Amino acid sequence: MIAYSRRRFLAAATAPLALAACGNGIGSPGADKIDARVDAAFNFMYDTLPETQTLAGKAAGILMMPLVTEAGLGIGGGFGRGALRIDNVTVDYYSTTNASVGLQIGAQQYAHALFFMTPAALNNFRASQGWVAGADLEYAFSSSSRALTTDTTSLLTPVVAVIFGQAGLLAGATIEGQKYNRIIP
């Protein structure tokens, strides 16, 4: 009886979080709302991680996902929408989704940016029917002093990922396995 009560409690406690994840971006006014969120995410990233300006200056294009929401209770998933910018101009809109199974409970929200450091990497992303982030990404991590590691290796890697603005109860954030698809908002 106690196990049943705990399961019911956990299901009831996480249901609103799961519903919030499902509503992320659904029914929004479209491109204007995405662009406003992308602008705010760039401003926040540059203010909190100024080293990302070095990456941005050298990148062929940047995909900014300003709000990704993930939730899980054994089975989890996530969703977000963002924009690809080349020379600081939005050229396409994308959604990202992921699914996971395992020991997990909770929800989180975060933002991330993919810096395409070479024209070939950017062209490969844009030409794909559904690009999946893999283990070949180079992650630029922020230390406790908010300094970002942007060494020579990062600047020579085809795609550099920066995750920031994390909030929530689900431990860790990674974008490996995220699928990106072009959308029309």
C-alpha cells in the first residue's frame, strides 16, 4: 500500500511539469515570439558567458534554442523551438525533440546554442532532413567562475555546444540525441 501511495504521489507531483513540457511553444504566435526569445537568450548568454562572443565571431552560423523543457518519470522527453542565425540574421526556424528511458524523475528547462564553426558543418546541418546531435559535439563548459573554455580545440571543432540557463529538478543537461527539424512557425 505504501509503494502505491508513493507512485501516486510522484505521478501527481510530476504531471504538471510534464504538461508544461508539452506546452512549450505550442500555440505561440510564431516567428515573432521565437525571435524575441532568441534575442533574449543571446543577450543572457553574452552577459553571463562573455567568451561566447569569441565563438560567435568565428562561427559560420549559430542555432539558438532559447527554451528547451524536459520532463521524465522513467520515460522522459523534451521539446523546444529556436532559430538559426547567419551573420546575426534569422534564416530558418527549428524544433528540437528528445526522448529517454531510464532512472529519471523531474523536469528542467535550459537554453543551448550550437556554434557551427565551419561552413561545411553548417551546410550539413541545413541540408539534413532531421539532424541528430551526436557524441562528436564539442561542449564548451562554464566553470564556477563563469569562464568558458574556448581553447584552440573548441575553435577548430565543427560544432560547439554551449548549454546555459539551467533550472529545474532533473539532474544534468546534455544535447546528445537531440533531433533538430526545420519548422515553419
